[in-house]
Amino acid sequence: SEAINFNFPESQNDNPKNLYTNKTLNLLNNCSITRPLATYGIGMGYVFRRVSGGNGAYFLGQVSSKAFPAYFPTVFLIKEPLVNIFFMLMALGAGIAMMIKKIRLAVKDHIKNIFSEITAHFWHNIDSTSMFFFIILYSYISITGNLNIGLRHLFPIFPFIYILTAKVIFEFIKRRREKQSQTMLYFFVATLTVIMIVQSVAAYPNYMSYFNEVVGGPKNGYKFVTDSNADWGQDLERLKKFLDEHPEITKIRLDYFGGGDPQYYLGNKYLMWWDSKRPIENGWYAISTNFLQGSLYSTEKTEDDSYRWLIKEKPIYQIGTSILVYNITDAK
């Protein structure tokens, strides 16, 4: 009850949705049978509020708290393995081909209502139809929402995409009349599957920050999009290992994005830094790509409170995929 009243206070009488939500959730919460629905409703409220509020995000040279319509389609295309994308396109093509064939047969057999034939096809394949429309609906909600912080927000549809892709491809192969054609297609799919497995193993340990070859792999992904796509503070321990291997670096100015404790890992080598800190000093800097890109491309920041002074500097090292290391010798 306290969580409901805190998140949806009745005092906000100017917001009818807030008031109705409060009353509905409290009503559900007062019954032991429907109480789980109230808890679920509170969680949904968190999600909708988070989405409507937006979040500052870097995407293709822009920083904005407003959603980019091209965000999720683009991120999907550059983070999903190319073999997977090929399989999806193959399934889409196969699905369209099978649908066209059904329509042609309907016309040939003089079926007056082709729409009825198509409807019957969907009902006879209710599992595939349900998955397909859920994927479309969820994708639409994600694209039109106001929260662009990572491909992870599309994860609920990934199992359905993979299941539907595999189902359509194998149905298409089974429909081939020639045994030789079937065998060749099975071999082709098996070969691509092996390649996909090898690529997945080779991507270790950069699974979260994985980007496909189109953008140059995990090391270059941050140039296109950040946040949980590329940088979630996963490389702090690798930075410690790097400093252990480079004893000449006695102090490093760190602007770290993540939940780790830099003081714990780096000890007395750690100096706190941020983009607006002045004056700029000579020495070593380690900057999380999320903070770097957000500072470089923010229209709200100026030369004096951003990292734009690093544009002409080239990072000497890249720790994992998310921390860039600079050595500044001519600070002004």
C-alpha cells in the first residue's frame, strides 16, 4: 500500500490517470487473491514512467533525452550477428514466397474469397501468427517509446524471433520436392549455424558490448551508440590489470561509468575526474566511453565544460571495449 501511494499519490488530483491507477492498485492489493496483480501493476507503472521520462542517450553523433525513431532498428542491425540477420531475412523471404504460392493456388482454384484463404492460413498456424504479431506490437511500442538506452529492451521478443525464424526456414526446406535441393539447403543452414557458434565463442568476453562486423566489432561500437549497448562499467577490473602491467603510471584521472568502486580497485593510483573539471592537467586519463560520447556530442555543453579538448587527442589504449586511456603532455 505504501509503495502504491508513494508512486501514484492521490494528492496529484490534476492527473486523473494517477488517481485511477492508485484506486485500482489499492483495490487489487486489498484482496489476497489479486494482490500479485497489484505488485505487477506497480512494476508496470515503473516501466511506463521510466519510458515517458526518457533518458539522455548518445546515438550516431547526437545526444538527446528524446527518443530516436531509428534507434532500435539501427542498434538491432549493428549488434545482432550477421548470420542471425541473414537467417531472419531468409525466413522472411521464405514466408513471403510460401504466402504468394498459397494466393496463386487460391486464384487458380477459383476461390472467390482469397482473404478467407489467408485468414484460414493464419488460424492453422496460430502459434507462428501469435509470435509474429507480438514481435510487431512490441517493436512498435519500443520504437515509439521515449527510452533509448540499450538493445536489452528488445530482449523479450528475441526468443520469438529465433523460434519463428527456425520454424519458417525448416518448413520452407521440407516443402522442397527435390531431395537434392533439400539436402543442399540443410547443409547450407548447418554450415551457417556452425559459423554462428564459432563467432559466438570468439566474441568472449565482449558479449554485452558485442557489435557485428558492419561497424568494426566490439572495439568500435561505442562510436555509434553507448549506454548498455557498449558501456556498463564492465572494464574496471581490466583497468586495474592494465595499471598493474604499467607501473610507470603512478596516477590516473578516471571518469568511470558503472557500479564498481574505483578506489577499491585502483587504490592510491585513482584520481577522480569529470568532463567539466578544470584546469586540464598533464598526465594519464581513463574515460568511460559512455561519459566521453555524451560529453563530446551534447549540445548543452560548451568547450569549457566538456571533453571536446580530447577531440584532437588519440587514445593510447582501449581497456576492454569501454574505457579509453589518454596521456596528456601539453595541457593548456
